[in-house]
Amino acid sequence: MIFASPVYTANVSALVKNLMDRIAYFAHRPAFLGKAAMLVTTASSGTKDTLKALSWFGYTGFEIVASLGI
């Protein structure tokens, strides 16, 4: 699974925030346990903060295997 988002005010976009809210249920029932995930973000600045926000997907059971800030 690849989670990607542009940087909006040093955070993920509204669509990614909605996705996080939708799958927050799985943080307590790790259906994605052990599934590989990659985090990708693009911006001229603020990529570290956005990658940090995207790392939340690790709480739902995804194993973050790579992250890329461009």
C-alpha cells in the first residue's frame, strides 16, 4: 500500500485526514498487521512534518517499509 499526500500547512491533505478517520477503527483491530506500506509526500518544505503525520498508518498495523519526501 502506498500512502501519498501533498503538504498543506505542514500536514497531510484533507482527503488523507478523512481516510485516517475512516480507518482509525483498525488501530484497535489491526487487520493490516504486517502489510507493507510506503509513505510519499511532495512539497518545497514541510515534508518531515507530513511524513510524521503519515506515519500514523503504522498504528493501524501497517509495517512502514519506506518513506520518501520530495
